Amino acid sequence: MKMMKRPLWILIVMVCVVWSVSNAYGSGFAIFTQGASELGQADANTAHGDVPSAMFLNPALINQFQGTQIEIGTTLLIPSREATSSFSGDSFKTDSEVFFPSTLYVTHKVSDTVSAGIGIFSPFGLSTDWPGNWEGRYITTKADLKTFNFNPVVSVRVTPHVTLAAGVDYLLLDATLEKQVNLSFLGLPDAYQKFETRGTNDGWGYNLGALFDLGKNVSAGVAYRSSIFVGITGDVHHDLPIALPQLAALFPDTTGKTSVRLPQQLNAGIAYKGLAPLTVEAGMRWEGWHSFKDLRINLDQPIAGNTFTVSPRNWKDTYSFMVGGRYDLNRNIALLAGYLYSGNPVPDNTFEPSIPDANVNLFCAGTEVRYGKLTFSAAYAYQKYQNRTKNNAIDDNPFDGVVNSATSANGPYRSSANIVGLSMTYAF
């Protein structure tokens, strides 16, 4: 059984934020689609930014914004995933869906040197929905992870050339995981298993940022987000093919507990504005996925005789590299473009279809249009995962170390995504 990973301001109601997500241009299940302007520049925005969503990549940037500014936005994510079985040669696709994680950012200039803000966004998320009868149905049929992060920050310009910032992260997590259970050894059709988080599954973290004016039109930025530990409680439900007391005793409905440590992240970048009206930035991101070593689930009642399961993950740290630019056609219109390459944390021996991650190439373009106190941002990105082949013993019984070719879903995996970002900023 794989069980991975399950109002503060009245402004939340104003935006009607929709928290449906699919992992997008982040390694593992991290999400970096946090603003259309940043998407258009492939997240090369740690050392410069023009709209409140820049606080996600570096909270020190909000000190540059005047008055009070509110940004609302959403991202349309249209993923495509396909697997071809090395056992049967059959191909399987995830269901066609459109996801739209949404965001809210507010900044306020308190004084000449102090600014404050809050961001509400989804820093991690995952949604994969494979057919109920596909070859890997005993590994996963559906995995859905949502997170909701509330991030108040304060930015202080300590010298004319140095700005520092700090914030607090309060994160809520919700997850649903579904799969089939192989009962062929009993001469029975498959059973269905569903895990849903319940109650409040939350955790706390913090983030830091710094912005340096190096002179000669050069600025540098660095920002850090801490890891967040989340304890998770959930319910396990089974739909059995026949109403047999012995079978119900073997696969009871029960509760389970697990935990996940979401990774720390570090962003850094250098921007150059000496080619006016062009601003360019090159940057990098590190994500500490080594914290995801395994997934242990403790069960209140034994399932198939087991009171717990341990699924190795052994993920590794990843690096991303990006370059982006902004070209101001005039005072009201800017063009955006960028490219990002991201590694993935999943080793070959624990690669599986609920998180079919791979190295990513991301190609981005966008625009910003100002009209009075309003700024509209729009961006498009094409995300291409490098093809990857599953060839391991994760199957209907991943703990016996023996490959069951008919249930392992081994073979090549191909993924891509079309991403459209939209946002609106109002300054007053």
C-alpha cells in the first residue's frame, strides 16, 4: 500500500482561490507556477521583480514596490503522461485534465525602509489519474496532493544597497491516494483501496531573503525556504469484490498515520539592467529532497496482516538553472522570455507512476501590460520531460524484491505539459 503524501484574510474570499494542482516545473512534487510574470521569465526573478508575486522567489524584492499592491492570479496546467508496457506493448495515458492553482499576494510600503506582505499559494502539489484497469493499477490509479501555504513577510532596507527579509510559512496538506489490490491469489477480482487525509494536517516553516545592489546596473538576490514537517492522519477504505467476513477481516477500513518532510529550497540569481530597456537574469535553485528517504505508514488495524508498511524513496537533492529576460517596449508594455532546466530527485530503483518525474526543459514567453493602476500579466510555457524508463521491482508486491512483469508497469514513460499563467495587479 502506498500512502504518500493528504482564514486569515477576507481577501481569500475575494479571489475564490481554486487549489487544484498538478506538479509543474518543479522537481518531485514542488510547484513554482506562482505568478504569470515569473512564469514568463522561467523564474529568473530572484534579483529583480516588478509585481507582488516576486515575493515567492525572494521576499526582499517587495521593498521596491510603492503603496499597496494586490495581485491575484491562476495558472492553467494541461499535462500529458503516457506509459508503454515493456511486458505487453500496450500504451496507457492519464486522464486529460486541466488544473488551475491560484495565488494571492498583497504588499504594503510601511515606511521608506520597511515593507510588509502576505502570499497565499500552493508550494507543493500532485495529481495523476491513470485508468482503473491499467497495468500499474496495483501501484496507483490516482494520486492527488494539495498544499495551502500562508506566508506573511517583512522586508527591511538596512543600507542603501542591502535589503533583508524574513517570513513565516504555515502550510496545510490534503491528500487522496487510490489503487487496486490484487486478490488473484484468492481467485477473486481486484479490491479497491482509497486513502484520504482527515483533520488538520499542518506544519510550520520560515523563509529568508536578501537583495544586494552591486552597482553598475547589477543586482544579486538569494532566498531560502526551510523544510516543513507535516504529520498526516488519514482513513483507509476498501471496496471488496464479495461480502465475505474473512476477506473484510483481512482488508478492514482503518486509520493510518504517516509524515512527510517537505524539502528546503534555495534560490539565487544575478540581474543586469545595463542593456536598457532589456533586463536579464541568470539564476539557480537547489531543493533538498534528501529528506524524503522513505514513507512509513502505521496502521491502527492490520491490513493483510501488516500493522505498518515502509516504502523506500531515497530521493536526492536537485538543481535547476534558469535564464530570463524582460524587454520594455514602452512604459506600458513589456515582453518576457526564459528557459529553465531542472533535474529530478527520483532514483531509478524507486521511480513509479504516481510521481513519474524526470529531468525537465521549460521554454517560456509572456507579456505585461499596464493600464493606469492595473497591470495584466500573461505567459505561456511548454514543459518537456525527458523520456524515462521504469525498470524496477515496484509492482503489486513491491516488498518481495521480485519483479512481476505483468503488474510492474515497467517500460518507457513520456510526459509534457502546456502551462498558461494569468494574473492581475492593482496598485493604490
